[in-house]
Amino acid sequence: MYDFVIIGGGIIGMSTAMQLIDVYPDARIALLEKESGPACHQTGHNSGVIHAGVYYTPGSLKAQFLPGGEPRHQSLLRSKRHSL
């Protein structure tokens, strides 16, 4: 039995899992991925750019949320909670 089940092992699925671990450290989390490893589908085929939000309509959800992604990305890289 799991508390959360995440479908997809790309950047969104992995980020969601990490956020859930931070908020619910005792939760049992299952991450399901149909490929042989993480980021083998859409995440592994994009340009690899983390957008800053400057090109989006001011006040839109993308413009609001994208600037927060870069500090979280840097935090993830410094945390060593990955195999990169």
C-alpha cells in the first residue's frame, strides 16, 4: 500500500516525488515508469533548458511559477539526492 503513486519518471514525476518526500518524509511513494530508466521519454528528448519565465505573459501561471524552478534545480543539484 502506498500513500502516493506517481506515474512517470521524467523531470515532473521525479520533482513531484522529491517535493512529496520533503513535505511527507514518512510517506510511502511509488514512482512508475514504463521505460527502462528515468527521463527516457519526453524529458530526455527536450532541449534541456530551464525557462526563466521572462517570455511569458506577466501574471500568467507560467510567469509566476517558472522563476522558482531555477533555485529548486540548484538546490537539488547541491543536495546530492540524485545520481547526476
